[in-house]
Amino acid sequence: MTTRHARWERTGADEHAAAYEEARAALLLGQMVHDRRTALAMTQAELAERAGMTQPQLSRLESGGATPTVPLLARLAAALDADLDIAFRPHNSIAA
């Protein structure tokens, strides 16, 4: 019998971290849509109709189970009477 590893190694850590960040972003986006929808006293069905999607699709998005396209984000923003702001901002860094 041979040993494959001389020591324990964390394999796949980078992939797991990336997947975690994608899931976190999807959850945050879904929460933003939910919060704005409820602030406007809209049902999922009402918002879905205004955004040109189905209620189950909206439910999946709000729960973080779907990643919307940019055109869908634009339709959601219009349906939520909101501005869509997509930007690239530099990471916060400590000046040396």
C-alpha cells in the first residue's frame, strides 16, 4: 500500500472560495430585489409581470438560486422604479 500525500493538503480551496463568493453575491442581489419589492408593497407576481418574467423565476432570483443577465437586471430596475448601478470600483487598499 502506498501513501498518496506525505502531508494533508487543502485541495480545491480556491474553487470553493470562488463558489462561495458567487453564492453570496446571488443572495445579496436577491435580498436587494426582495427589499425593494416589499418596500413598494408589490407581490412577486406583480413584480414578475412588470419585469417580463414568471413568478417562479422571480422567487428563485430572490432566494439566490438564479443569476440574472444584465438585460433582466435592467428590466427589474425599471419595474422597481429604481436606477441600476453597475460599476467596477478598486478594492480598498492600505496606502503605504
